[in-house]
Amino acid sequence: MALTWRGANNPQISGYRIYRSASAAGGFTLFGTVSGSPGVYFDSSPLLQGYYYLTAVDANGNASAASATLSARLGGAGIAPQLSANTITARASESKVAFLQGNVPVKTIAWQIERGSSASGPFAVLPQGLVKAGSYFDTSVQNGATYYYRLTPVGVDGVLGSASVFGPLNPLDVAPARPEGLSLEVASGNALIEWNPPVEQDVAGYNIYRQAYGQSTGQKRNSALIPGTSFNDSVELSRVYTWRVTAVDNAGHESAPSEFLQASTWPFQSPNMPNALLFLPLILN
């Protein structure tokens, strides 16, 4: 029998404790624990009529108040659920493999997740083991490796369906997105360039490139990666400059350059004073 719940929205929660009794009147005992927040627990030895409640636990072992009590009764041998593998999207990205299913079959309540390096196995059950059907994200992968996954559907009464294998899936360490939202302010021989960081967390710093009018290529202005999202560049008067910014991740992959910013540094000049002033007499007829 599989129990599912919606996890509390609290980053301090480290897991859950499941309590079970054969009577609604009491006599509940600690029956199982779940680490993290999978939102599902599989009772491999369910009672014909069982009662359950759970508590959330933080890293210090402090438990929340008990949830509402759930009554669960087995209803026969059960029907094996279908995985509908063709409706599941399996996608590998940087440091992550994701499984998503928009419409989960009614009788499927959970997935048993196993991972291997070959389509024929062997497969090992992941630490999460059983996860709530509909979505799963494996963030314990290594970029550049090849993975295969075996997903087995679990029905509401614990009956296992036929497994399907997904793969090969290859997480890759790719360059971050380019910086956006550049702004520029030029004053007194100095140019301040600012930008917005990309959404990726794997950004070690930034490079900034400048190209003056007449130059065929841009030149990098920073000797080391820029840790923040701004840079002060010295400029000369009477020049036209163009700047672009790139993001660099911890593996050294550099993003595409940002949109360019351009500025002219023409010096301010007062108008020339009038000269060759003449007096022309006005002759009236």
C-alpha cells in the first residue's frame, strides 16, 4: 500500500515519521520514516484495515504536530497499474535528469526508480526508492556520464506494473546563458558597465570585451574573472567604444557574448566666439 501526501513548504524539514494503528481509537506506533520530501511511503505489509498519521521532522529531530488520521482498507488483489511510458518526458540537462508526466494514470500512485549504466542493467534502486508519480529529478548524476533508468509503476494497493527503461541520458556541463540587461554610464574618462546575471547557479565570474572604432576585434579588459555584475573601464576622449560581457562557469565554459553597448566619448566644446565683426552704416533714402 502506498501513502502519499503534500510536503510542508519549509526548507528546515529533513523528513517524516509515519505512525500506524489497527484502530482509529489509538495505539499508534512509529512504523516508518522517510528522508527528504518525496511525499510517498510504501507499506509492504499493510493491514486489512489500517489507520495512519505522520509528522514532519527537522534536522534537530523536532517533530511537528500530527497530521489528520487516514483510514486505509485493502480492496482485493488489485490491478497492476500502467506506466504509459510514451507519455513520460525524460530529459538530461546540466547536473540533472528529469522525468515528467502530464497525465498520470488513475491507478498509478508512485514510481519505483532504478538507475544503471546499460539498457540491460544491472539497475540499482536510488536512495529515494519510491517517488510520487508525475515528476522526478535526479540531481546525483555526473556530467559527461551515461545513464539508463528503469521506472516501475506502483498502484494504490501496492501492486507493481510493468517496468520501462529510459535512456541513454547524458547530463552535460554546458556554458551558462549570456548576461542580459546591460547598462552604461560614461563620465570623466570612466565607463561604468552593469548587467544582470544569468539564471544558472554555476557562474564563476564574467569577462568584458571592448572594441574601439577602427579595431577589428575586441580586447578583454579584465585580467581575472569579474566576480560581480559591474565593471569600471577607463576611456579616452574623442573615441567610440563597444562593450560586450560573457559569463564563465566553474568548468571554464564561456557563454555567448551579450548584446553590445556603445558610447562616444567626444569632449564637450564651447562654441567658437564670433569674429570679424563689421559695422555697416545704414543709409536711408
